[in-house]
Amino acid sequence: MLKHLIDRPITVTMITLVIVVLGIVSIRLLPVSLVPDVDIPYITVQATSSELSAREMDESVLKPLRQQLIQINGLEDIVSEAKDGSGTIRLTFNHGSDIDYLFIEVNEKIDRSMSSLGDIARPKVLKASATDIPAFFVNITSSVAEPVEPQAQGPPQNRSLSPSKRTEPEAQSDLFPVTESFSQMSRFARDVISKRIEQLSEVAMVDVSGLVSDEILIIPDESKLLQAGMTMNEFESCVKSSNIRLGSLTIRDGEYRYNVKFDSRASSSEDIANLWFKKEGRLLQIKDVAKVVVHPAKRTGLVRSNGEDAVCLAVIKQSEAKMSDLKSAMNGLMDSFRNDYPQLSFEITRDQTQLLEYTINNLLQNIVVALLLASVIIFLFMRDFRSPVLVILTMPVALIFSMLCFYAIGLTLNIISLSGLLLGVGMMTDNTVILVDNITGRWQREGNLRSAVLEGTKEVRGAMLSSVLTTCAVFIPLIFMSGIAGAMFYDQAMSVTIVLLTSYIVTILVIPVYYYWWFKGSDGFRPSPLLEKINFDEPIRRWDDKLMEWFIRHRPVAWGLLAVSTVGLVFCFLEMPKSRLPEMTQTDAIMKIDWNEHISIERNTERIRDLEKKLTGSVEQMTALVGSQQFILSHSGDQGISEASIYVNCKDAGTLKKVLGELKDEMENEYPEAVYSFEASGNIFDMVFARNEAPLVARLRPVRNREVEVEPLRNMLSEVRETLPGVTVADPPVKTDALFVADPDLLALYDVGYSELVSILRNSLNENRLFNIVQGTSTVPVVTGSNAAGLSEILHGTFIEKKGLDGETSRIPVSNLMRQTFAEDLKTLVAGPEDNYYPLALDVPSKDVKHVMAAVSDVVRKNGDFEVGYSGSWFSNSKMIDEMIIIMLVAIILLYLILASQFESLVQPLIILSEIVVDVSVALLVLWIFGVSINLMSMIGLIVITGIVINDSILKIDTINQMRKAGESLERAVIDASSLRVKAIIMTSLTTILAVCPFLSRGSMGADLQYPMSLVIIAGMLVGTLVSLFVVPALYYSIYNGRKKK
């Protein structure tokens, strides 16, 4: 084929331009996202009921749901967590399960269980996806501070149901905890801002938290009700009558029939206040006996941004949209918002697009660096200005050709596929360098340019194809990793394969044509006059011959090196620390806080405000999520009212470390009872690969009782603490509940029903909801209650009125009808397939895990009250490492099969593959010296060098075989082949190493992810080049020389 193309440069150019044009069009059409759009096999079920305690939630809601959901096929694990007022069930399924079908099945199971769950709202079911991580958050704050202006109907009155000793301003601050301007901003953010953002075609949804909703509070005046002769039950019935909607009647009028509807609904607070009723001959309105107030409903959580109350919007991208388009559209929309609404402040935080931008910038930087360094190396070694241009031409053409292939097979541009392109960039110039060097060398020896181009290409195309296939072969097994990691690395394997194959096609079909066309008018190859004096050929060949002869004479050194490397490989792998992901430099973090006390949302906010004051001036941005959040998706986890999280963003990692230290000191000094932890801010790699579990989690299950009790658990943990003095064993988080138990004898004596007592208490606590009013897109609840007061005031100042036999009305304090006790219980109840258990998190080094497991098991066996099982990140990390080892073995087997078919030999592939042992052992040793663990990225680097370091050995062995077929002796063939290929081997190794060098920088998450892989590749290539030049030929000579003697 090349014989026909070599005389048709215009045809080749036109075909190349067609591919380039189509590739450029494909680039514009390719979706750009953070990660491939893969289903994450997690489904979360969230149940809420403010009336249920943690134990009641677990027993009456989560347990029936677990019993139903555990029957679903493909379920790998199920874990539930119950807290006061809320519960969560996390379902983990086998990878490859149809998550859409499972989502439907989970909902069906919940629907079947609703009849046994009691009077609670239907649990929410959330399906996890890689695109659920918000592209960024938008914090909206108000720059206008206005005084509270309550909207109320009716004259100001004193406390009705329970007298308050507090002043009116204090009572008003309870009813109006936020300013009117913030309430307006909250409604505006919900109804306008979020809707305008969702109108962007690149946005899938906007998740909102920090909103304030309105509530209509009816505060009866007790004295006015007494004067009117009306009881609370009668008053509530009167109010409820304002929201009656009757059905329709059908009336016939001659030939026509009409539907007549009756609608008597209150649509505002004014309607309720103006409602008429008749009592004992008097016609009154609700506002005559009560005050109707529109005020912000009781908050269970809020958002603060840089010390101010805020509304937080989580922007989630459409899976098909380009991240750059989303960011551009959002930036334009934010500018428009700032101009249109100057009284509001808009701030974008936790920008996930930065990682993608870093990867794209690295790709461009790596291409430029690779081109420059490859050009410099070829300038110096080939002493010509035209040869480097051919190498430079290969890279952009092959990359654009790759984009066309991406579009054809449906791949997207994301972090995973771009990392494959980054790896391919360093290797795609190798074939061009080898081809140009071989054609030039043959032209210099024979003097015929056409023959040199045709024969030189034919001579190395087989070895180059074998090198490409071996490199691709080590990546393809990555897609067989279990879990979603395998699905995601499909993109990387395919991108590397496509880049290498396209560069190979360009190298053997385009470069020879242009080489012949460019040099056709020359009599022979002549170095450039400027570079003619620079000659590395003779010194390199001279040293290569000396070293090659030394290794042939000292062949046992090569065998000894192989043996030592084998032992070193096993030792390094067993002793080195292992983790799932490398340590990453963070400039932001999240502090999770559980105050471990029953505090109100107001007290929680005060503590967070104190922490914010400590951080002012040290951080670039901070966002506090206080209490329960309103996000539909679990962006903030399952926080309770007495919990909070603080996101801090600093200018550099050093400042972040200092800030986290200050937070730690403040918590230990001021809040020693609190439980806190620091976490990464959350990104796609954490969601997919990282585990938030401790390295080892001991699941302590009670033997005698189904439920985990506090005292036996404390005794158990105390014994574990004594057995493991060097391991931190935290106390179980507990809560102390005040229990008010109604006295049935007194209730019967005073003729007070249980429902009546509950209704009076609900009124006093502003929790007695009568009905809802629909206003536009929102629902406003109507409740009866009173001005807020303390618990003691409510119990002693709230009365139930009862008429005796003599007709006299007596007032019974509710405190006389109940007795108070205290009970201690766990804050969070955890359960799994094995029923309830306590998860004891143990932060121990990976090498001590087995020892700690044995010690804990021994303590549990002696205690007798519990049995134990184990989980944790150590198990998942070990599984991942074992899978990567199997993948490497599969890759080596594939390499052997490919090489055996190429060389028609069963021995020569073993000689070539022996190099891997030396290279991998040295690479692991370098990782250990630099303090890097064995992790996912370093293992990928080891797999990469498994495929690319043997390329030089393939070229070397192939040349030796050709020379032996030409009649040269074994020793002469080994030495001459080394001398002939040494320059090409050094050039290809240097171009690959120097192209990867930019990844050795650290300081950002993207750089830290690439660092272990780059370190492994560089170390492996440096050693691999020396092994390919001297050790592999020595082993070849040793084996075949022995056969010759026999």
C-alpha cells in the first residue's frame, strides 16, 4: 500500500485534511463532563417523622423497611441509621445491576410497606449517579438589613394559653427569628433565582437549602375565649370550618345540566382573621378572640455564608452537557443577577470544574512540552531541522483523529478519558522517532531514498505494531475491575488504545510519504550546518559496545539482578503502606460536628457563629450548614438539629492546615464533649473510589438482646480500650431524653382524655397544625399556638379547663397530670443484615489490622455479651489491590501471547518479560523512598510501565533475530543490534520520560492524583532503558549460547 501512496503526496494530504476537519467537528460535538456517566449502585431511602425517637424510628419504620428491601435481588449490603426524627437506609447493589429497575423495585417495596409504617410521610428514595455531585454551589446573601415588621391581624394581646414572663420584644424574636428582608430573599431565591438557573439547558436541577417558609400562627386570647364561653376544641373547630371544600352537585335546567360547586376556603391570614362565628347569641370574628400572625415557620436548619445567613443552591449538570458551557452560562447568569439585584450577593463555591480544567490544561501543556522536548532530542540526536517537524506533525493529527474515533464510538471527554490521552501523548511519538531514525539510518547506509523509506518502514512496522498491541493489552484488563471503577476505567483503556492506534496509522501511512516528499531532492542525508558539530552517535555507540561486551562476559550479573529484583518486589509489596487513593493536597475541607448535646438550632447557630469569628481573615470562603438541611439529594449527609458542618476554603494547603488546627484547639478547649471530624470537601473521586469508613470497623452485636444497650456497650468498649492502649476507642455518642409520662389515674380522675392533653401541649409548642393553604407554588400551614416559651413555663403555665358537676370551671395545670423521668440512649442506632449493631471505628495502620482484629475478637469472646464482625476500608483496599495484581498478571499473560505469536518462540517472550520484574521492583522502591503508598494510581502506573518498558526490548530482540537470520554470529548480532538501536531506544525513552515530567509537580488535587503514576513511569522507564540495552541482550545471549554449546 505504501508503494502506491509514496508517489501521491497530494492524495495523502487531502485524506489527512478530511480526517482533521471531521475530527475538529467531532471535538465541538463531544460532551465534556467530570466523569463518565455511569450508574453508581447505591440507593438511599430517607424517612422522617418528628414525633419518633431514634429507637422508635428504628423499630417501627426502618426495621419493616429492611425486612422488605433485603429481599431485592442483587443486594450486596444494607445499612440503616436511625436518629431522632429521621432514618436512612443505604442499599448497595452488585455492579452491573440495572439501577433504574432496582429504583422501581425499591419504590414498590416501600409502597407495600406503607400500611405498617404508621402515620408518617412516604419515605423518599434517592438514586445515586456520578452526575449527582453538584458542579458548584451558589450562596445567596442579603446586603440589606431591615427591622422585623410582623404581619398580624388583631390587637396585641397577652399570652393566651400559658402566661409568659418575658417581654414582648423577646417573644417577637422567637416568632420572627429572621428579618423580613431575608424572608423575601428566601422566597425570591426559591421562586425566581433557582427557576432561572434551571432554565439553562446545561442544568439538570437546582437543589436548595436554607429557605425560610411562612406559617400562619393563630394565638388565642384565653381571657377573650372565657368571656365568649368558648373552649379550645370549639375554637379549633371554628377555624377549621373556614377551610371546608364541598363536593359538586348536578342541577338540571331543562335540556341543560350544570355542576354547582361550593368552595369555602381561607386563602390568606386576612380570611382567617375575618372569619365570623356565633357563640351564645353573639356574632364575633376570629380576630376578636385571637391574634393571627404570619411569621417564619420554626427552623430546623439554616445555611451561613461568610458569617451571614444565606440560601444555598446546589447546581447539578445535565449528563450530556459540556462542563465549559455550563460554567460559561452560569458566569453570564451570575453577572446578570448581580446587575439586576444589587441588594443580593451571589458567590460560587466548591467549583468541581477546576479539576476538569486542570486536566485539560495539563493535556495542552503536556502536548506542548512533549513536542518541544521531542523536537530538542531529535535535533540533538539526528542533527536535522526537518526530522523533528515530522514528529511534531504526528501528535496533533493523531489526537484529532482520536477525537473522531471518540465521537464514533460514543466516548466523552472527562477526567478519566483525558488521563488516558495524557498517557498516550507521552508514547505516541515513540513510533515516529523509531521510524524516522530507521529510515535515516538506512538511507545513510544504502544511499537510495525510496528504498530506504519503503524498506525502513517495512523493517520496523511489525515491531512497532507489536509494541502498540502490548501497550494496549495492559490497559484493556482495567475494564474488568469490579465495581464502578472498572466501568469508569473503560474510558481510560479505550482512550489509550485509540491514541496509540491512530498514531501508529499516521506513522506508517503519512510520515513515510512526507519524509520521501521532503527529502526527495537531496542527494543524501546531511546534518544541519548548525548542528553538524554536535555528534552523540559515536560516544553512545562506543560506550554501548563496551558495556554490552562486559555484560556478555559477566552474564551471572544479569541473572543475579533478576533474582534480587524478584525478592525486592515481594518485600516491597508486603511491607509498603497501601491505600485506595494517594494523599491529595487540599485547599478546602469540611468539618463535621456533633455537639453531643440536646441543643436547639439557635444554640447551635451561636456556637457556629463563635467558630466563624475565629476563622475570619484566615479563610477565603466559609459555608456553614447548621442543623437539618432541605436538600433533596444528600449533599450534606443526614444532619440532625444538634449537628453542623463547616466548609472552609483557603488560599493554600499550609493555611488550611493552620485553620484546621485552630478549629481543633477551639473544639477541644470550649466543647470537649463534642464529636468532630475533618473530611475532604467532596469530589467525584471521593464518591467513586474513596471510602469514609475507618480502616477497621468492629460491628458489635448484642447476644442476649436484640437492641444495643448503653451500659453493656460502655463496659465492652472499656475492655477493648484496656486491651489496645495505643488505639483510640471513642465513647459511644449518647443522648439523655426527658420523658414525660401521663398518669392514667389522674387523667381518669379529672376526666381528661389523652388526646386532649396532647392537643393542649401541641398548642403550647406551636405544633398543632389545622390545615394548609396553597399560595401559588408553596403551601402555608395554619397552626394554633402561643408565643414561644420555655419548657418549665409551658408545663406550669398551661392549663386544661374542665367543668365540674356543680357547673364550676376548674383549671388543671398539665404538670400535675404528668411525671418526668430521664432516659439515656444511643444517639444513632445502626442496623444491617445481621440486625442492630454498634460500629466501633478503629483508626489503625494497615499492617496492624489483623493483630487488632484478633485482640478485639478475644475480648468479645471473653465478655460474652456481644459477638463481632468486621468491615472497613482495609477490606475494600485489599480487595482493590488484589484485583490490580490479578489484572497485572492477566496483562502479562496477554503480553506473552502477543510476543509468542510475533517471535514464533516460547522462550524469547520470557526473556523480554523478565524485564518487568526489575522495573516494577525499582519503581516500588522509588515510591517507598518518596513516601508514596501503593494505591490505585500507582498501580495503574505499574500496569502502564508493564506495557511500555518492554517496547525497547521488543525492538532489540527483533533486530537481533533479523541479524542472526542474515548470517551474523550470536555474539556479533547481540552487539551490533545494540549499537544499531541504542540511539532510537534512548530517544524514545527520553521523549516518554520528559513528556511525563510535568506531572511531578504537586499542590493540587489533579496534580496529586497524577504524581504517583508519573513517579512510577519515570523510575520504570529509566531503569527499563538500561535493562533493555544491556540485561535483556545478556539473558538472550546466555540462553542461546547455552543451547548452541549443547
